[in-house]
Amino acid sequence: LTLPSFETSVLTLILPHAMLTAVMIYATSLSVSKVFAKMFGYEIDGNQELMAFGMLNLAGSFTSCFPAAASLSRTAIVGDSGAATPIHG
């Protein structure tokens, strides 16, 4: 693992796109979470979701991974199939 290179000129070009991506990922995942929380009777804490995405994406930035996001189609399939644990395979 290495620290990413840091150039302010590149950062100013990337920052608006990164912020838009982060907001879209958060809004999408939170809305899907709320739909399934209502469907299955549990509560969602938006602050906890934001912290989780932030920490995961910060850790992932050191390994050049894609931004963490919710899988909408997989969530719908798993919800419809009745899986009751996070380890549904």
C-alpha cells in the first residue's frame, strides 16, 4: 500500500465530480435502504450510513478501488427471496 500522489491542480479538477458521485451514491443507497427498512420493519440511521460509506471509500482510495455503492438489483432479489442474514451468499 502506498499513499496516492497529491497534486492540487488535479484535485481541483476532480473534486466537483467526486462530490457529485458521493452525493448520488449516498442518496441512492439511502433511498433503497429506507424502502427495504419499511418493507421489513427495521430502522435506518442516515448518519451511520454516511459514516460507513465515507470510511469505506477512504480505505478503498488507498487501493484504487471503485467507490462503494449499493447494489440495487441484488438488494431487490435478495429481499424477494427472503434471505434473512447478511451472509446469504
